[in-house]
Amino acid sequence: MFAIQNRLVGLGYASFLQSSSTRRAVAFLLRMALSLAVLLAATGCRLRPTPPHAAAQQRSARPAQAAPRAVAPLFEPWRAAQLLDVPSRDRWQQPARLVRALGLRRGETVADIGSGSGYLLPHLSRAVGPRGVVYAEEIQTDFLPALHRRARLLKNVRVVAGTAADPRLPRGRIGCFVLLTTYHEVQKPVEFLRTLRRLARPDAKLAIIDFDHGRRGNPPAPIGHEIAAATVIAEARAAGWRLHRKHEFLSSQFFLVFRL
């Protein structure tokens, strides 16, 4: 304390310190500063700003959040023959090109989530070959008979009756999940994608293809059965999937591929 007082005198503050009231005030402030320094040292506190890189790490450590959104109603199975399985769908859906873009390997295990009537199954079955496996997962029981009929013809297809929260697929075997015009109906999308992540192989892919009303392609997005690509990307990120690739050859649908 006296060293600091002498320093002040040397700097020209001698006259300021001459009055007894001033000296008492300075002594009080110095005692308070010394007490505060002792307290901070005892508790391990440091009066220094958080470095920028540390602040960034703290922000990145926080779990990502996705904004809540409305979920579309489930597609009625009785409409499948009118909309899902018509020959004209191949012209705009381009299923063969879609599956080629997935880069599937022979012998790979694939899950068609929300398989519906099984429109994509023949193409997935051919892509992975006789040693591969295609799981046709569906939560609506009215679709299961059609899936079983396809499975009898496609020997490497396994039909799985899942639930809205659990696709009931084997853990650690799926190399690619495909959600074709299904994702907009998933009731709890982030939680569901986290479930897929737990089931996936370490090198797994997640492909989400769905209608985006903003694309204004042909055919137009069905009213109430569309979702924005940006929403899917945000929800996938919150579930631990990172965007790997975008395909742009479908005029009214986005085609997003994610990796772990």
C-alpha cells in the first residue's frame, strides 16, 4: 500500500494526498482492492476475457436445435395405386438414376424407410445384388401385403413393420438409409434421425428425397406433403448428420445425402 502511495507522490499527486480525508479514502480503497485480490486468488478466478477460439468451442459444444414444424399426415395406402405405382411416375422420379446416385455397393445392406408400396425396391434390390439385403420398413399395416408380395419376387428384400419412433432395424448393419417422399411425415424428425444414427454403420449414408414446394417443378408438390430442404438440413444437423451432397436432377424434389 505504501509503495503505491509513494508512486502517486512521485507522479505529482503529493498535494492531493496531503489532506487526512483523502489519505483515509485512498487507504480504504487500497485495502478493498487487496481483499478482492486475495479472494479471487483463493477461489481460482481470473479476470481475463474468454479467448475467441474458446468461445467458439463453447458455442459448438452446445447441442444444435431445429425449429418446430408441422408434420404432414400419413399417405393413405388406398391412394398408392393412383399415385405411387403408376408408370408415369418413372418419368419424373427417375428411380434408376436416383439409385445410381446413391453409389450402393454389391453386398451392401440398405433400408428403405417408409417403403409404402415398395416402388423403389426393385431398383435397390438390383443395386446391392443377391448378397446384399434391402429392408423394406413401413409403419402402416395396410402397405405390408404389397411389400410381402414384392419380397417374394425379390429374394434379398426383408419386410419390417416399424413404428413411428422405432424402425426396428438391426443395429450396426445398415450402410444406407433411403427416405423417398417419407420424411415430411416423420412425427419427431430429430429424434427419429438420431435413432437411425444409432443403428447405422460408421460409414453410413442417409438419403432424403422429398417434395419442396419452393422448387415449382413438375409434378408440383402435393399440398400438405412438402417440406423445405433447409428445414431437413437443419434437423439432420441437430441429429448428428452432416450434409455430404446435393443432387439436382429431380425437378420438384430435393435429393440430399448426409454422412455421419
